Amino acid sequence: MHPLITRDPVSGDELVVTRLECPASGVVIEGRFSLGWIGRLSREQLDFVELLVMYRGNIQRLAQEMNIAYNTARSRLDAIVSALGGDTESEAHVDRKAVLERLAAKEIGVEEAARLLRGL
């Protein structure tokens, strides 16, 4: 079986499900079904959510297992929250701090940090 694709690779728009099938019983249901919140996330974001659940929401442990900085993991989680329509606490402050911490950790360069800060 192939992994779930949530976005149209050409337009980037959300996909809809038009057919559901149970191989065991042979039942087939056709129509137009939304993927719900899952459809708003990219494959990478879904993988991140899966790991986050496996680590019971422990972002520090998740970051260690993924071999990324805590702030990078936190930024990815914030992007997921935004994709789901949520609001992060004092989003601009958190984002500025995350950019500066990524710069300090040498994950990004000065030019990239400046570009990100201008975009906030």
C-alpha cells in the first residue's frame, strides 16, 4: 500500500477521497469525502504528528530522536498548529525568538534570519 497523499502534487490543493473499499468484505463506498484535518497537513507534517504522539507530546525527546534542535521541532509544531487553523501564543514573539535561536545554533545564516524576521 502507498502512503496517504493529502495534497495535489500539481496545484498543492487539498485532495478529496472518492472511493472507500474494504478488501475483506468487498464493500465499496463512492462519494466525495473530506480528509478532515489530515488533509490540511503535508506528508512530512503527518509524520511529525505521528512521532509526537508516539513520544506522548514530549517535544524534547522527539527533537533528540530526530536529531534536530528543540527550537526546530517547536517551529515545526507551530507550523502544524497554524495549518490546522490554530493560534500560537504571542506568535510573533515566539517566531522571532525561534529565528534568533536557530541563528545562534547556526542552523540558518544571517541572510536567512533577516529574511525570516522581515516576513514576520
